[in-house]
Amino acid sequence: MNIKILCPESADCSDYYETIKRIKEVAVERNITISFEVVEDMEAIRLYSVVGTPAILIDGKIAHLGGVPARKKVEAWFAQSLR
């Protein structure tokens, strides 16, 4: 599972660290291998046409915009990836 987190360097993405922590916790609990890529360059972020940060893309698809996703939402992403 490839996860990209989009958060511009200039933005206050205080939710960013909590988001990463939550995703990693669920991945470890479910024994799922994930790869993270953090995109901070604003020009690169604009290519995704997102309206909120941090934005989370899973396998190239926008899964979440702004704020920390609820744990149940993260669990649902992993459940869906196992299908």
C-alpha cells in the first residue's frame, strides 16, 4: 500500500504527525506493509487539485482531506486494501 501525505512546507500541518502515527499504528496491528511519501512542494501538491491539507492519497486516490482521520476510517482503508 502506497500512502502519500500532502502538506506544504509553509502550512501549519500540525495534524500531519498525528495522521502518520495513526496510519502506522493500524498498519502494524494488521501486519500490512506500507510505504510513505511526503509531498511538501506546493507546485507538486497543486497537481493533485486538493483543497485541504494534510491530504492523504492511498494508491494514487484521494482518501482524506484536512485534519486527522478517525481511526475507524483508517481501519476501513486497510480493510478495503485487503479485498
